[in-house]
Amino acid sequence: MNNIKVLCLLSVLFLFFYSTPLFSQWIQHLPSPYGEQLLDVCTFGENEVFISAFGPMIKSSNAGEDWTLHKVTNQNIRTLWYSVFFINSSTGWMSTNGLIVKTTDGGVSWTEQNPNTPDQVYKIQFFDEQNGIAITGQEKRVLTTTNGGNDWVVKSVSSTNFLQCGYFVDSQTGWVAGQNEILKTIDAGTTWSNYPITSWFFECYFVNDSIGWFTGSGGQISKTTDAGLTWNNQNSNSTRELYSIYMFDENLGWVSGRDGIVLKTEDGGSHWNTIQTPTNASINAINFSDQHNGWAVGDSGVVLRTTDGGENWLLKSKNLNSSLSNGFFTDSNNGWLAGNNGRLFNTSDGGINWAVKTTSISNRLNDVFFINSTYGWTAGEGGNIATTSNGGTTWNMQSSGLTNSLKSICFLNESTGFIVGFNGALLKTSDAGSIWTNDTMPASNQFIKTVHNNNEIWVCGYNNFLKSSLLLKSDNYGLTWTNKFLMDSIALHALYIKDNLIFVGGGKIQQSGQEMVLFRSSDNGETWEQIISLPGLYNGNYFIDFIVNNQGDYIALTTSKIYYSSNQGIDWQSEEFPMAFLNAIFTSDSNTYWVTGQNSLLLKNSNSGITSIKLTEILINNFSLSQNYPNPFNPSTKISYSVAGLSKVILKVYDIIGREIITLVNEEKPAGKYEVNFNASSLASGVYFYQIKAGDFVQTKKLILLK
């Protein structure tokens, strides 16, 4: 390729809490509040609600009008939090596999607690700020604490089956259950009484030490009024699995379960009435703050609220139920999103509300493009193309003559446009798409994105046979093409042009893993400079989109992070969004930016620049040893390395036959990035090696002294 000048190599990944105000702050518009499985809910008063989920803790302080997502732990950003319990609006706990966490500031920050078991902690419950219990599943244990969870005492349950649920009326008396048995303790789990049954229960609730209910499979509800000595089945009028129960008193209570079912009783369960809800998703948990105000949460991010004792339920969550590929705004209010199953989503109020627009396409749509408020096109899988000439009211099919995956659309005017895609798809029209002609390109060419700069057409991608990058340019409306960026083992996915600057980005495949790279050209693609290179966390993690705002700040997307630079790529920060794979970034006006992703993810940022950058948390994600710089060198060079945690670090230099020359580092180092200077003025020219040992991490690299 043309002269590539490496400006900077950043081998450290930055990881931030969701609340980090980088680039002001991204607001998750969709899904709201979250698009994945919700497991438990806890509520106080009419407004305060806490939800445990597959990933973050979700909170609202204004009855679900606004939601905040709080990262809980850095151990695993995709943690499944089974249970949430708050004793007041500030102090609460959540539990997962082998871990309990506690907050004293309403979920903003969390402290890890060790439950002394690797098992799934399915249930957590506190009676005051000091005394609480937790229940595990497979290992059949009850955990007790008398100091707010700082210490947990493990007590075994004499059960032969997996424990599914449990409830304690106080710190001493409680019940647990699973398949075919209910067990009771009156001494905080030290001893247990067994009551064999022929049911599989999922949840239970007791209003006192005598009266309680269990709910389970096949619509079963069982009640005791004699402290568990006998159990009577109640008629739920349902055969669905019942996952949760909440009883306000001996008479008033609610049950939720599969397929959006909610049941209500006002006579202690003698009669259970089915309540209509606006969802068919499973409702995993239900909770009330008083006899009127309640919440229910479930699969696909469903959140329901009632203010009339469960007679009516309002859907407080929004979900388009579609992966969102890309978007396009014709002005600040009117925009479009491309989704699954041939569906488009349209807003006329700046993204507050989205309406579904159907096409005759049944496959996924990958892009949507409007040349003005009237004329637009969409394209996607199976070579499908549709167009509108009435602002999106109706969409008509156009023939591409292909079955390829079509990825990107670009029109210069109402007549001339290009669509590119996989397997050599490079389509052109000069009559608004009535006729599309495919340029003769090798089937191994995988085109990802096309944009125009005045009358120049640019297309980026890669050749999967030659394993090389593609950046094609045409200045004669597609009659001829020139490759302006040729580099082995690079797949280009991002392409952006602003003024006289061209940016491309993607992934560089290496034998040892993935590298994410961004390049910039200021001379129309004649020469290129590398502005960032980062190790990918896994194959398939690469830069997928890029944009420059009006202040000149750089914003780059990977599949799970948004990177920011306010000084033209010299320094970078990042914000992580693990709730869904990110797909694209685009603008609706000069100050508003949108990001789309899987699971209906739609992020919005309405800030004009990167301001108030506060590094809430910076983590070195792994151990690494960087290539020395400069190399070759004379007589000094710098060696950089990263340490993921407190470790004894040894860094030595050897000659070409393995003799030790010098020890540069031999001491304990906390997590961080370090740099050491190596002066070789007393050594002869030649090849040398430097090696780092830090814990189990060992890596060696070559350096060249050239005098």
C-alpha cells in the first residue's frame, strides 16, 4: 500500500461504567429500559424500582419515565443477576453465580461479597440492613449473614433435588423447595423438616409463619395455613408455568408466569382471576410497594406497571423486536431505521416514537438511504431492493438480478446511485433503480460500505481469497475503479469522508488473534497514516463505523464499544455497551448522533463535543508487551508493557544466542501501563531479544541495534 505512517499504537483497552459521561452521555432510546431477559424486580413507593437483568442493574426513580443502567461488576459484563433485594432506596443486594454484591448508594456503585459457594445464588432476602439470607440451587445451600453480607455462613439443606426457590418470614423461619419436596427450618437453616410433594415449584411467598403459597409448573398453586404441615392445591385456571408470586396480605395477591399471564386473588387464593396484560412474553417476577402500585418484569426486556392493584397493566418498556442495521435522517425530526424481516421504522418526532413500515421483503434490511424527504431506497439480504417516491408511505420492489447480501446504499442524486454487497456485488443505476446493472467484479470481493465525495464514489471491503483490503474509488460514475488502499490481512468495514480527510477502519487478522485498526488520508487516498491499533478481544471484533463531528472529534465503533478522540486520534477513551452488538453510527443533525445494534438497540447522543470526560474506571484488560520504538534504534529505545494485576515483573534483554545482557525490570508492579528506556551504547550492532515474565504471562520480542 502507499506510505503508511504509524502515528500511535494503543495496546491498552479502556473500560468504563455505563454512567461515564464520555462525549456527554449516550441515552439508550431503544429498547427501553433494556432488551434482554429481566429476572427480578424490587420497588419502593410509587416511583422507585430496581430490576436485575442479564448484564446491568436497571433503575428508575420516576415510575419508569426514565431509566438508568448501572454496571455492577467487572468480572463479566454479561452476568445473569438472578435476584435483587433493596431494604430501602439506598441499600440493596444482587446475586449471581458464586457472587453477591451490595450497594449503599442506590446502585451507583457496588461492592463484591463472597458467599463462600460457587453455586448459583438464586434468591437473596434481607430483614434489615444486617440480617439476611440467600439460597443456592444445585449445591442445595442456605447462606446467612448478620453483618450486611460482609460474611456469609453456609448451611446445607437436606434435599435430594435442585433448589428452585425459598422464602423466610424472619431470620430463623423459612421454606425452600424444588422438585417433589418442600423443606422448612426454624433455626436459620441448621436443621430442616421435609414435606414430600409431587410438584415442581418455582417461587413461594409467606405472609406470616403459618400462611404461605408455592407456585410452579402446570399452573399449580399450593397453600398452607398450618405452617406447612398440610398443603392444599388451588385452582389457577391455567396450565402455564407460574414463576412468581407476591402477597400483600392474607387475602390480596398476584401471580405471574409464562406467556404474559398475571393472576389476582382477593380471597387468599380461593379464586384466582386472570388479568389481561399487553405482552405474550414470560413474566419472571412481580412485586408491589402497596396494594395499588406494582411492577412486573420478564423476557425480551418487558416491564409492566400497575397503579390500580393489578387490574390494568401499562407496558413501560419499548422494544422494536428487531436487530437494527443502519439508519438515515432526512432532517432532525424525520428518520428511518433498517431492521429484520423487511421492516423499516420511521420517526417524525426526532426519535421519541417509531412506527413500523412494512415492505414486500421478508429478509433482513441492511441499509436505508434517502436523497431527500421524498425519494428513498432500502436493501438487504437476498439481493432485495425497495424504493419509495412518497416519503416512505409505500415501498415498491426493484430487481437487482442478484441473490447476494446487499450492505450499503449511496445516491448522488434522484437518478444515479450505487448499492454494494457480498460476492462482488457492485450495482449501479442511472434511472433511480428502474434498472440496476452489476459491475464485473470477482466474487471474492466482499464490499461493505459505499459513500460519495462530490462526484467521487468510494467503496470499502476486502477480498477473502487474497486476504487483502479493498478501497475502490471512481471519479467517472463507476466506469472505472482504482484501489486506493491495498494491505494484506486487512478487512475494511468503516469508511467516512469529511472535507479533505478520508478515514477507513476494520480488522487485521493475525495468527495470534484480531487487531482493530483505523487509517487516515489527507491527500485523497494517495498516502495513509495509522491513527489507532488495538488488540481485538475475539475474532470478529473490529472497527465497523466511524464519524467526525463538527468540532473535529473522532468517534469510532466496534461491535461492543464506542471510542472517542478529541485530539485527532492521539489519545482515545472508550465507552462499553455490552447489551448488544453495535452496527452503525449516523447523525440526525449537526449535534445529534445515533448508534444502532442488535436486540433493538438504539443509542442517542445530543452533545456537540466531547466534554466533561471523567475516567470513572480505567482497567488494563490484559498483560502485553509492545514492540520497542524506535526499531531499529541507536543507541536508545523505549519498551512498553502492560500489567493486568499486581504481579512480579521481570524484563530482560538477551543476545542472539540467548545470553543475558541486562535486567531492565525486576519488581512487583500494580495494574497499569509502563515504559522503560533501554540504552545499548556499549553493545555492538545486531539482533537482540527482550522478554517479559509477569505471573504466568511470558512474551519475547526482537529488537535491532543499528549503529
